[in-house]
Amino acid sequence: MAIANLIGAVVGVFLLLLVAYLLVGATLITAETVMNAQREMTEVQVTTIRTSIAIEEYTLTDDRLYLLITNDGATIIDPKPEGMDVYLSDDLFTQMVRASWIQEGTITPDGINPGLLDPGESLNMSIDISGVASPSWVKVATPNGITASSYL
């Protein structure tokens, strides 16, 4: 009987240690996951803070709007039409339309990262304005949510 009690006690202590080990391991994995998520979110926020664009000039024709966008921040922007949004509105802001656009010409100067809008570089956008009768306001949004707007 004494050996049975001793074996039962050893098995009980082993099970307690196993449960403690599993709980501590799960807690450490959870803490590491939360820490990595916070680090990634901080990196996203820093990138957003360092991003800035400006509408330098525009030309409005009957069916197109031409914008000159300059990256005046410190972040590289990928200027693909599926990543950057352009919104147009009329005089009374009763109609807001997401407009399609294409790149007109090349990014200038485009010496560092070809095809990307580096700080200090400019992009010419050609925007189809057929969806708005008389556009008077434009807003350009970058892939990370930074915007620039201007009255026309």
C-alpha cells in the first residue's frame, strides 16, 4: 500500500508540473504574439505619420482632370491606380464619385526607385471626370490612408 501511495503522489506531482509547464508556455506564446502585433502596429503608424502628399497644380478640360502630385513626406509610395484613390465632388458636395485615373508620363525625377514615388518626386495623374457634371473638388488618397485635397 505504501508503494501505491508513493506512485500516486509521483504521478500527481508530475501532472501538476506538466499543467504548470503548459500554462507558462501558453502565456509566453500569447505575450510574444501580442508584443509582435504591437510592434507591427507601431511601424504602420510611424509610416503613416511620415507620409505626405500635395496637389501642386491641376488642369481641367472637358473630360479629363490632370493633377501633379508631389510626395513631400519621407515615405516611398507605390503609385498604382488600384492602390491610390481619387474622389471628385461637385460644387455643393451632393455627388461624390470615386474616379478612375492613369499615370500620365513618368514620375519625375525617377532616379532612386524606378516606378515608385520617392520623397521629392512628382506624379502626373490623368483622371476621367465623366462621372461628375461640374467637378469643383478633388481628393487623392495614398494606399496607407493619407490624403490631399484641393478645390478646382
